[in-house]
Amino acid sequence: STRVPARFVSEYNMSAFKRKRGRQDANKKAKKVKYVAAGGEAPVEAEQEKNNEITIPPPVSSGRWTNKERVLIFSSRGINYRTRHLMQDLRTLMPHAKADTKMDRKDKLFIVNEVCEIKNCNKCLFFEAKKKQDLYMWISNSPHGPSAKFLVQNIHTLAELKMTGNCLKGSRPLLSFDPKFDTEPHFALLKELFTQTFSTPRYHPKSQPFVDHVFTFTIADNRIWFRNYQIMEEDAALVEVGPRFVLNLIKIFQGSFGGPTLFENQGFQSPNMHRRDIRMAAAARVREKQMVKEMQKMKRAEAKEDVTTDVTADVFITPADETHVHIQTDAPLPKEVKKNKHKAFKRQRIARRAQV
């Protein structure tokens, strides 16, 4: 057996002594914690200093998370950067939202119901991009419906500088709806869809027990305008946080991403027809300009002709005497041949003699 040198033993004992002494000092500096029940009262500060205790208040909420609403927010392929930022902003504002990979444009929309089932979500916000310039949004109650399809316009995200408001991440929002939502049945249906989708469930694990911002849904120009405002603590004023966008309703379906049509917006104009009207108006303006130029050319030509012709030139022309037209019916008389004074040549004289 080998013996350990005394030097190593003394060093080990010294380090153990230091560790023990450090624990004792930490215990002296540590403060005792005293829990107070929900109905109890906190002790006086003097007693706290005397006893060196810290009072921890009871939890803010002791309720249970019963509303299991979960929203799946994703899109199809072909979206631009603005749509991507909009989806990220909605996921930030909605702690009960989930994300998924982009869906292929060739897939049918019924596959979204299967994706929601896999993700354990019963609400869905699906952004569908077409022609890399048109954005459609589906809001659906999966898998039984109903669902609505919108055209998304005028998108502004949280990153824009003019959005000066701010709110706590995960806080529960207030939902403010225009009174027009209660006038029409299809608006009442959309109000219920928006309420179940955008409202954060109470006692959600990722939510905060504060209310410091409000979602507003306003109807104007037969469109739904979405805004997000911060509620200021001082005077309850509203400062816009973002994002903001406009929803133009197209159809409401009974099922999820399909089924019988419950409502169809007759005043909706597709983006393709809108762009076609713009092109036709531009072509009409070009044709009008060309016609104006042709008319100006014709007026200039007429003006030149008027200058070249002198109106007073016919003043000095006297009319001639009228002559009767003679129509000759008889054959004209033969012309008299004048005899040549000079002497004919010899061959001519011979020919005349032969005729005689």
C-alpha cells in the first residue's frame, strides 16, 4: 500500500474547511421566506427586518386552463416578405398560436384539416398566395366548419416606424367590434369566428394576466379593417401597435375549406379584373390622346388650305358669252390640195402620165 504525502492531506483539509465556512456565511446572509395565503395579511416591515423574512404574495390567478383553443397559422408557398412578417406578428400577439411549414401550392385545401388535426389545433389561419402578388386569407373552424375566405389588402407590420405603441408579449387583448356586426347574419357569424380565433384563452400557460392592448374590427367600405392599439396607463389613450390590414370578404362556406356556400359577396371584384380594368382605362386614355392628335392634324391641314386659296381672286373674272354647241352630222369636205409651185421631179411626172 502506498502512503499519501502529508502535504496533500493538509491542502485537502484546508479546501474542505473553506467550503464549510462559505456555506455557513451563505446561510447567515440568506433570508427566510414566508408564504402568505390568499386571504392573509402581510406582516409589518419592522417585523420583516427583525425576523429577516421576505413575504411572497399569493399567485395572481389560481384558476384552471379550460379553454383549449389553439390556432394554426401558416401559409402556402410563394408568399412575399410582407406576408411572412405579418404571420410572425400574429404569432407573437397570439400566445395560443402554432406554426407549421409552408404547404405546396399543388395540394388541395382539404389537407389543411389533416395538418390541424396533427398539430392538435381547432382553429386555422391559412394565407394563400397567388401570382406572387395576391394574398388570400382563410379563417376556419377545423374540421367541421364554418370557414371564410378573404382578400388581404393594405398590409402594415409591427416593424414599421409609424407604429409607436408597445404591449406586453403574451398579454390578453380586448376585442372591439363595430356595431354593424350585429346588423347582418353573415357579420354575426364572422364576429363569432374572430372572437374564438383572436381571443387568448384565460389561464393559458404562455399568456400573461394583463390586459394592455385592444384588437378592433371595423366595417367600412364593405370591408373589415383590423387594428391593434396599446392602452396607455395614464389616460387610457390608444396608441397603435400594429399590425394592420384590410379584409375583403369573398365567401363563407359551411364546411372547413369548402362545402356549401352560406354567403357570397356580390360586390367583390377579383384582382385580375381590377388590373384588367386599369389596363383598359390606360389604353382608352392612349386612344383618346391619339384621336386628339389626329383631329389637331386635320385642323392644321384645313387651315393651310384656306390660306392658299384667295377668296377675292374671282372678282375680276368676267363671264364669257354663251356659245351654242354645234353637232356635225355630215361628213367633212375634203381639203383642197394646193399645187406646188416648184417643178416636180422626173419620177413624179412619169407617174402622173401613167395615171392619165
